Amino acid sequence: MASSPRDFSPLFWSLVGATFLGFLGMGTVLPQVAPHIRHDLGGSDETVGFVIGIFSFVALLSRFFSGPLADNRGRKIAFMTGLAACAIAGFAYTLPLGIPGMYLGRILQGFGEACLYTGAAAWAVELGGVEKSGQALGYVSTGIWGGISAGPVVGHWLGTFQRAALMQCIAATLAFLILTKVPERYKASDHPKRGHWFPVSLIKPGLAVGFVNVHYPVITGFLILHLAQHGNSGGAAFSAYAGFVLVSRFFLGGLPDRIHPRITFFGGITAMAAGLLIIASGPSPAIAIAGAGLLGLGFSFPWSSIAATVLRRTPTRDHGTTVGILSAFYDLFVGGSSFAAGAVAHRFGYPATFFMAAASLGCAAVMGLVVFRPTPEISSSSVEEYAEALEP
């Protein structure tokens, strides 16, 4: 039976609201980073690239800290650590430190985002129930995309970078205060976890997640430039893409819980591939916008399909590590494909980047065949009992 928003507790929605506020602050600051460095601080374009790029590098490394933190100390500690780092980052931006202050802010923000998301995702699955993990993750993603989408509007309204930085500080602090009122049921084990810091079983799901997200830097970097030559519909197309992601993750996020996640995964990447090929063809504005919407619709399902499947096979006390490592693959592939897309665009033109992203979905499909291979069903309680039996 389909679940509705009313089936999730007020505590769950407090968690989603705190996630929204955390990403609202980030979204408020990010569009103003480059203009502030170039015009207010006198930095070069190269400096802009390094300051913005260091975020992904720090976030990637921090995933390997945030996951164990969430498992060993609690989801709430990880989430609140991330919010505290984001609040301090906002404060760091306001200090008269020049370019070093921008680096400091972006480093703190990268660390904060890693802890924030890992804690939020693992906690949401527990509050919503692992049997509704796809829908729970969909609602968390709605908070993320809602914050990222509303942030630039708020930043533009505030007018200056300093005010946007202050807004990030306020939003993260408010979210922190909300979480102080949300009790956590999860109890970390008294025994330290044993085993590898990087479970080999997560490589194939991580690769599937990574290949799906190769399209993201293509869309953010080249959609508007490509469609400027075909009716200049890039802005509307990007809005359609983001809008469909936001709406479908909210209203359709529970599909991987109600039908086999294999169906939603392969259906999602098929829709994504179709959308990318439509855009690559240089269509009329109406068709380009429809293609971008189809891409956004398809993109709504692969992450939750993979994550829900893996989390159901994983003991509860490893959920934080699992989310952290899967997210690390996202960071790795988004960062790497940003450079790859730039090189492809320079040599072969903008359409080639969309073909590159579509080809990556073929690799994701191969990984998906492995991830969704039928396995004997093991109940969550059986997994927990087996893990406890291994303890001294």
C-alpha cells in the first residue's frame, strides 16, 4: 500500500525541515561566491575554480569520517556536527581574511555537508522505517533540492555576499536548535565495529550511483551554453529539470518501496538516457524543456533504488557508513566528470558531453544488473543477530 506524508511522524518532518534549512544556507551563499572573489576580493578565475572545487575534495574525504561518526556516536551527533560546521563556515566568510577566508569557509562547508547528509539520511531511514527507506530518502532529497533551489532566490533578495553568509549562519543554527528537540532512538553498540573501513560489497552499488551522476556537471555546466544555440531555452530547461526532481522525489519517492527497486532503477536511467539524447540533438525550445523534464523525472529514482536495496541488506549499525561511502562515489564521479566534460566539450563540442553522460548510464546499467541480482532474503533482525554473535 502506498504511504502518504501523514504516515511519517512529526519528528521525521522536523528532520526534513532541518535538512532544508541546512541546504538553504548553502544555496544562499554558493551563487555569490564567484562574484565575491572576482569583484570584491580581486581574485582570478583560477582562484574561483580552486575555491569552489575544494568543497568537493573535502566532502569526498569527509564521507569516510561522517559514516563511522554516525554509526559509532549516533545519527544526531553527525547531523548536528554538520550543521555546526556550516554555521561556522558562514561566520568564516564574514571575517576580514580575504581569499584565505573563502578557502576556510568552503573547507568547513564541505566537511559540514558530508556530516549533515550522512546523519540526515541514516536517521530518516530509521525514523521512517527501513521498509519505507526509498520514500524516506526521497523526502530527505526534497529537503535538499528545496533548499538548494530556494537558496539563490534568498541570496539575490539579500543583495550582498556578507548578508548571504550571515543567512547561512542563521539557517544552520536554527536547524541545529530544531534537532535539539528531536529524540534519537538509535543506540550505538558498546563494542567497537570490526571489519574493513571500506566494505568491498559497496563498490558495485557505489559505481552504479557514480555513473548515474556523471550527467550532473554536464547539466550544470553546459545545458545553458548548448541550448543558447537552439532557441536559448537553457534557463527554462534547467528549471524543468530541477522542478521534476523536486516534485517527483516528494510524490513518487515511495515507488522503490512499493515495486521492485530494479524496475525503478532501470526505468529511471532509461528516462534519463532519453532526456539526454533529446537535449543533445539540439531540439526546439519546447522539446528541449520536455527532454530536461524527462531527465529530471528519471533522475529521481536511481539513488533511492540503490540506497534502499543496500540499506535493507545492511545491519542498522552500519547504515551511516553505507550512506557515507555511497555518497563518496557521488562526489568522486561528479568531480571527475566535471573535468572530463570540459575536455570533451573543448574537443568535440557541447552535444558530445550529453552523449558522454548517456553512455555513462550504460555503465550504470551494467552495475545495476549486479546490484539487483536475486539474493536470498535475510531479515533485518537476522542480520543484526548474526552481527551480534560475532562480538566477543
